[in-house]
Amino acid sequence: MILPKLGDKTQPFVRKAVDIALQHPELLPAGFLDEMRKDAQLLEGLSPIRLAIDLLQKQIDDTVIQLGAEAYAAARTVYAVTKTPYAGAILRTAAEDCGL
């Protein structure tokens, strides 16, 4: 089953349809109107929560990317140090054992 998607352009459509349906309750069964109203209210209530979660997800993604870049840069520094003439045999052996 394919569900219709509600987006930025269709939310005003839903609001307007709810308003019209509630202004003309004789057009539809009372149970339908009640469920439609509840769905629309819940959707309105969840929209700011979803926005906050989306923002938090972006911030987490940005943080993971930044941390990954810093960790990789640090690892490359360790690798470079193990390849210098100043690195002792033990450090070179440890690096080789770790796959560096």
C-alpha cells in the first residue's frame, strides 16, 4: 500500500479541508469529522517536534563528521611519526602490528 505523503505544500491543504469540513458538518459523518480533526491536531503538534529532531540529527551528523576528521588527522600524525628516523624500533614494530 502506498501512502500519500504530506509535505510543506499539502499541509495548508489539510488545514483548509479540516476548516471547511468543520464549518459544514452535514457533508460528512460525525465520526469521520472527529477523526480528521484529531489527526490534524496531532499532526500540528508533532510538526515542531519533528523539526527539532531533524535539527538535532543534522547537528549529530555534523559532529560525527568533525570528530571523524579530527580522529583521522590524529591517526595520520601517529603514522607519520612512526615513519621518522626518530621513531624507535619498538614504535615502528607497534605501528606495523596495528597495520600502520
